[in-house]
Amino acid sequence: MPRPADLLPRVIEPGPALPSLQLPVLWRFRELVYFLAWRDVKVRYKQTALGVSWVILQPLITTVVFSLLFGGLLDVPSGRVPYPVFACAALVPWNYFAGSLGRASTSLSRAQWSISRSSQSAVATTVAVRGFPVSAATSPKKSTTSRRRISSARP
């Protein structure tokens, strides 16, 4: 038998126009974000023969291929700008967006066990993966407090 509360119509209201960035949560987990991002940098480039130089070579190679194909063979107009500059200006932000979106979407499923069993924030995990190219230029810092905090969060 349905309860009286189940018979009432449900009102769906729109959320806020802009999603919350949850900056206080990110500040609380700032060291976790840093170490997750640094771990991704080390794992990603340890497995490549070219190492961190791949960060520079990948957009350059893609720009050369696009310039030869679209600028040379297909003669796509680029205004007064040389086609390699035109292609690189579009490829760098697009590769960053596509890569960070792909890594951010899979980061939560990969770290599901960690998020569900600790006080770690899903926002912190996602930002650590999205901020990957920014963290590639930084050097690791030694901090015993963050390691202690991360290890104490485990079950």
C-alpha cells in the first residue's frame, strides 16, 4: 500500500547556473591532489622511451602531419597566419581538453575503491588528473604529513 508521501507530486527544480568548484574541499585535499598528479606524471612517462620529451614531441608531430595534410595537400585556408601556427594553436588546447576529459572520466572508476573507503574527495581525484599538464612542470616536494594522512585514510 503506497504511503501518503509517495502520492504527492515531485517537483524538480533546476540547480545553480554554474556548478560549484568546491574550493574549500580542494584546499583541504591539496596535498593529496599534488601527490596523485605527481604519481600520474611518474607512471606515465616512466613507461615511454622518450620520457618527458614526449610532451613536446607529440604536439609538434601532430602539427607537422596536419600542416602537410590540410595545409599542403588539401590547401585549407588559414587566413594570414602560416598553417603550422594555425594548426598548433588549435591542437594544443584541444589535446589538453580531450586528454584531461578522458583521464578525468576514468579516474573516478579507477580510484573507486579508494574514494569509497576513505574520506578522500572525488573532486580532488578528478582535479588531480585534470591538472596533469600543469603538474608536469613542477618538481616533487617531500612531505611526511601528506603521506601520513594518505596512509591513515586506508582501511
